[in-house]
Amino acid sequence: MQREQETKQNMTRRVMQLQEQVDELTELVNTLLSVIVEEPDGVHSGSAPLPNGALTQVCM
């Protein structure tokens, strides 16, 4: 019984670590996508999609 509880605690700890990594990677991906779709001068003239907008028909 003790061993099962330790295993569950270890698994819970590992899941929490993995969730933190996923959250960090999600933030990084969102930042990189914002940089990729931003126009060089920082002004959105309409030729580049807006951040948090639909990314359809975007070629990378």
C-alpha cells in the first residue's frame, strides 16, 4: 500500500513537471509566431496577418 501511494505521488509530481514544460513551450511558440508574422517595420499594413488572428493562407 505504501509503495502504491509513493508511485502515485511520483506520477503526480511528474505530470505537474510536464505540464509546466508544456506551458513554457506554448508561451515560446506563441512568441515565435508573433515574431514571424510581424512585419519588419512593426506596422500592420494588412499584408501580414495580425497576431492572434487567423493564420490561414500563411506560408512559412
